[in-house]
Amino acid sequence: MKTVVEYLSDLVRIPSHSALSNRPVTDYAARVLRAAGWSARELPYRDAAGTEKVNLVAAPPGQDASERDVDLVLMCHTDTVPYAADWARALDPLIAGGMLHGCGACDVKGFLACVLAAVSAGNSSRPAEGLRVVLTAEEEIGCIGAAHLAADHVLRPRRMVIGEPTSLAPARAGKGYSLAEIVVSGKEAHSAHPGQGVSAIFNAARLIAKIEELAAQLERDRNGFFDPAFTTLNIGTIEGGTAKNIVAGSCRFQLEWRPIPGQPTDSVLLSVTELITHLTATHSGFHAEIRPVRQQPGFETPADAPLARTMEALSGKRAVSIPFGTEASVFAPLAEEAIVFGPGDMRTAHSSRECVPVKELDEAVSIIGSLVRST
Ligand SMILES: [Zn+2]
């Protein structure tokens, strides 16, 4: 039996950015789980590029991994984001200053290592009935593996703990994530004769100014458990035009919004569609199309939900909200209670600063161990 640091070091050494097959990670975890007497059920699929991806559902000794209605799922993704070429030790874990550094150290191989250590720890008390460890593929590119599990009705959990770095605070609410692409079309012309064309960039600017007003309106609908307390939106990229002396024929931009729980994921989409309809009616030559790319709802588990209380008691920390998207947006609608929890701080993730405090790894092993053995 290995220590949590050894499990995590092994996992960091496995390259696992989302484009690769995640099978080496699920195979590693399945080996550890099976050595502890667990059964593991593979649910493979092919991604858009034809690469094999594996979701894994594992059950404790004596329990059936194919049962759909279960009590408690510990869910964890197996992919990481790609790392920068100049991060020499991305896959070569380094322990320094009480931190383990490496790609995936906190997002989210740290949590996976803690689950493996907790499950394989020699403990006389049996895991609770209806417990599952579920590993997913392709979370970082849109929770695709989790969406497969939900669409195939593989699991209907009563309670879920989803691994993501929260510095060991139980997160009981998270905003959703939605993304759309907007293309504004105009008509190219020599810039000395603008009247012969329609500037897609000027028209995009008209629409963007309206979207900024919409952002201000969204601040009225508030959920005080979040900071900021309202749905935020952002135009993160814009591109258009071909040359300084050509009236721009096309301009496209990406609009992202993070809805507070309870707000429909498409409310901004519908509002922007209305703005486009209005501008089309009032400005001759205005033409724009909006295409939804992603729509993930937020989630909120009540403050007095038993799982929230249990995780607060085990961690010694008050429940928090998280500003980032997680697989809770896929599974919270199916589960009665969902909590996001794990060692490390998301502010180090997705960068060459990624690390996890070794002390938090040890604490998480004991918290997870208590959770899976409590009834
Ligand atoms: Zn993650």
C-alpha cells in the first residue's frame, strides 16, 4: 500500500491532457481499487477524434457496480489541461515547501490520490452501502465523460461529492457556465467609399454596447452566497475585418456568461437574440447570428442539507460557493445533494504554478475515509 503522496506522484507522471486517452489513469486507479477488493466497471466511448475514453464506476467489496440507484458517489475527472512547453517538471512531481508541484496536482489528481489512499487504507470498518467511486473523462473540455454517464442513465446517486480543489472547504453551490459565438455579417467595400458597404465591426460594436447594458441589468438578480452575487458575462475574444482600408465584411466574438443557480442557462442567449432582432429591425444592413456552444446550469445544495452538514463537520470548515464550473452542473440535477470538495487551490490550477499542500492531502484522506465509512 502506497502513501497519498506516492499515489499522487504516480498519477502526475501519467500524461493525461484531454486529447489523450485517459485509459492509463483509469487503469492505474482500477488496479489500486481492485487490490482493495473493489470491482470496477469500464464504460468506454470514442471521442470526436476516434480516441478511446473511459468512464469508470467502482464499487466496494460485495456491492454491484452496475446498480443504478446508489447512496453516495465520489466523482473525479481523470484529464488535465495541457501544460506550457517551458514547464520542465510538469510530469515530474516535485515536493518543495510542503507542496507537491506538478500538472494535475490539485486539478484533480490530488483528490483522486486521496480517494485511492482512503479506500486502500487498512481499516476494519466496511465502506458504507451504496458507495461508488466514479472516474470521468474529458471534464476540462466540457464535462463530456460525465454527460455520457448522465445520458446513458448509468447512475442515479442520492448524494455526490465531486472532487475539485476547494482548499478542503465543502462547496455547496456553484455558478453555471454558458458560451455562445456571435457572427456579425456586413458588406466589404473600399474604405474610401464606405457608403457602398456595411461595416460588420461598427454593427458588432452596436450589439456589444447593448450587451454591456444587459450585463448591468443582470446585476439586479442576486444570490448573496456568491461573489459577485449575480450572473456575470464576458466577451473574451473578438476578431473581424481583413485590412485597414476595407470596410469589414465580418466580425465574430465569443460571449461567455456564468449564471447563478436557478437562472436558466439560456436566459442571456434569449436576451441577446432579442437584441439582435431589435437591431435588425431598426438598423438597415444589420445582420448577426448567435450560436450556443455550451450551456451548463449552476447548482445549489441547501445549507441545511445533511451532506453539507456532514462535510462541514468532517472538514471543520464552513460551506462555500465556487466561481468555476464543475461536473456538478451535469449531476446535481440528478442527485439530491451535491458537494464539491478537494485539496488545493484552483487559483494555482491551469498554470505552471499548480501545486497542492501535502498537509491537505493527508487531511483529505482522513475526511474521505470517515465519509465513506459513515452510514
Ligand atoms: Zn478539475
